[in-house]
Amino acid sequence: MAAELETAQKSSSSIADFDPQKKPSRNKYAFACAILASMTSILLGYDIGVMSGAIIYIKRDLKITDVQVEILVGIINLYSLIGSCLAGRTSDWIGRRYTIVLAGAIFFVGALLMGFSTNYAFLMFGRFIAGIGIGYALMIAPVYTAEVSPASSRGFLTSLPEVFINAGILFGYISNYAFSKLALRLGWRLMLGIGAIPSVLLAVGVLAMPESPRWLVMRGRLGEARRVLNKTSDSLEEAQLRLADIKEAAGIPESCNDDIVQVSKQSKGEGVWKEMFIYPTPAVRHIVIAALGIHFFQQASGIDAVVLYSPTIFRKAGIDSDTEELLATVAVGFTKTVSILVATFLLDRVGRRPLLLSSVAGMVLSLVTLATCLTIIDHSDTKVMWAVGLSIATVISYVATFSIGAGPITWVYSTEIFPLRLRAQGASMGVVVNRVTSGVISMTFLSLSNSITIGGAFFLFGGVAFAGWIFFYTLLPETQGKTLEEMEGSFGKFSSRSNNARGVTGGKDGNGHIQLQNNDCT
């Protein structure tokens, strides 16, 4: 194995030189790992979907105000910040795999608490616990999937978390409709409590997953990383090249072929906050702005307002009965799920950038049309049927265009552009921005609609989406087909930190980057 690796490194220093046409088919083991990891995203999707309908019955049962509704619906996004902030360090400490288990366990407790809630305060406490679990899940699923995926199918596999978010939303909508006919006090509690089931399945499934090869390298466990890469790559040659690239990114000499080496604290993910925010290189600064910006514009364009308050929007559009509103939301959930499935097959064919720009352009058109229709309905004394029908159509077109680009690409892009040493905690910061923005939108939508009308609110979202299109066009380069280690070059020149370790003969090098256990790794 060592001889083969040395030969491969002499002939090629990058996986980009590997001919993708040689791969026989999509790697099934990597696909299975990505599926299991991405299932954590069902937790967020189900909560978003189910709360949109459950809140109708919670409001009637607990006699709460519109402001309390906004807080109850949106506060979980702020609660999830705790999990998101902790997830980066936790995943660097105990590994990506066990962080997924932790996310499922926390959400399981939160879902049970919400299902057994007796009053508003108890329900808020349950959402606090569930929110922490969602924060963990949102961060770890795309990071693990990006790190285990071969470059040839990374876009497809890393978009799977968004697929499961949308599947979770659809399941939530279906749960609303299924339990809506039960007694008032029982129905909404079952809607929320049944969300504990996916977390149990997740905890069982994760036992079959390997640890992320990049995390193993960060911990100096090269032998285990090599075995995982052999299983998750399209060929043995590609596995060897991926390992060589990861070792270089982690600051481990290319000549080191030991199964276990001792790495420095910096290689384990410590000190990254200073590197990202206090003294970043121009390339790191570009990456941070791109990652945080794409998360901000994804949510600031109003997607959670549409998904969480779709029954309210349909009521404003002229649909009066609960059953018709819930059926319309099921149509929204179905459209989102189908659209994201289409996107997963386009990401590695069309590329991130053209798909994202086309998606956001469609969102802008849908939002402006929806805002116009709602404004006409609001100022009309009679029911304008064409405007009602067009409002429903544009809600569906908005979630479709979002799901085919801006939805999945945000998670794919923000996890793949960070270098190895910054990836976990950089992705964690992206989730923080995502959830803060979502929380602000979802906790203010009803008040904003009352203040500037619901049509005005969607005109505002359309303006934000247009600003996002300009941001994406200006600052986001194409990343299709590049390895995670090659990604850094797309954003400018980095420091030669990783090259400093190549001359290490034992102990720590002059920069303290790595410490090896024996002198064979020279």
C-alpha cells in the first residue's frame, strides 16, 4: 500500500488529474453513508412542516396571541444556535459520527416534551431542547457528507440533507392533515410528539456509518482514514490521491505512511476563530463572506415565512377552510420535495453557480408576482379568482425554484469551500447565520404583514432576493468537480502553512504544526 501511494504521488499531486471517466458507477457505500447522515435533517424539516399546521390548533387550545404564535414558531431557530455553536467544537472533539447520534438523542427528548406539553411554558421548554438538537443536526449532516463523498458525486451527495429537510416538511404537512380530525387537545400533541420516531431510527442507523476520513486524519489515525477512503472512493487510485491531499491539508508530510501519528492542537481544529475572523488571509476572508452571505440570503428571501405560514398566506389569498389550507400546504411540501430531487441530479452536471443564479432569478419573479396578487386581493371588495389562483401558483413556483437551487446549494457550497482546518467550525458559523436570519423572519412575519400588508412583505422579500442574486454573481466562484483540498485555490492564494510540515523529521516543526511519533515519517 505504501509503495502504491508513493507511486501515485510521484505521478500526480492532485486528485484533479484523476480521469473521472474511469469510475464504473456512483459509489454505493458513500451513498449509503450520506443517506444515513442526511437523515438528521428530517428533524428540522418535520418541525417546520408540522408547526405550520399545528399552530392553528395550538392557538385555539392554549388561547395564545399572534405575538405568542410568532415566538413559538420562530424561537426554535434561535434555540438551535446553541446546538450550532457547540456542534463545530463537538464534532472536532468526539467526531462527526457521534455528533450525529447526539443530535438525534437531544431532539428525541425535545419532541417527547412537546408532545406531552400541558401549557405554553412547557411547550416552549420542549422547543428549547428540540432546537438544540436541530442546531447540531443542521451543522453536522452536510459536513460529514461532504467529507465522506468522492469529488465526482459530492454535489449530489451533499445536497441530500436538503432533500431530507424537504421530506421532513412534507411528512409534517401530512401529519397535520392526518391528525387534524382528532380532538383539539390530542391532535396537535400527536403532531409534535411523533417527531421523536425519526431520531430513534437515526440513532440505530448511525451504527453502520464509518467516521469521516478527514476527521480521522486530523486525529492522526491515518490507517483508519485509509480504509474508509478505500470504501468511499470510486477506485483505489482515487482513494490514495484523496488521502495524499487530506494529509497535505492537515499539515502531515506526504512521506508519512504510519497508521497513527500525533498531530498538533491546531490540526485538531483549535485556534480557527482567529484564523477566520481576527487575522484571515484574503482567501479565507473571501470564503467566510461567501459562506455567511449565502446562508443569509437563503433565509432572508423569506422561504421560512412561506413554509411556516403557508396556511396563513392561503387564507389571505382567499381559501377559507382548515382542510383546504392544509391540503394546499401538502401540495407545497410535495413540490419542494420533487424539486430538490431534481436539483440533486443537476448539481454535478450543470454546476453550482448557474443553477444558483437561475434559481434566485426564479424566486425574485415568483415573489414579485405573489406580492402583486396579494396586494390586488387585499384591495378588492370581491373575490378575484384569477389572483387567488395565481397566488397559489406563485407560492408553489417560489418553493420549486428555491428548492432546485438556493436550498441545496447553500449547504453544498458552504461546507465544501472551507479548508479542512476551518471546515467544522466554519460550517457551524454558517448555520448560526442561517438560523438567526430564519428566526428573525419567522418571528416577525405576522407583525410585518400587519404593518406593511402581506403584499408589502413579499415585495420586501423579492428585493432581498434580488440583492442576493447580485451577491452570488459577484462573489461566488464555481466549485464543481474540485476536491475539498483544491477548493482553496478558487478563492485566492493561501499561506503555505501546510507545506511547512513537509520537512518534519520528528517532534514539532518550527511552526508547531505537527508532532510525529517516530522518525520514519520524513
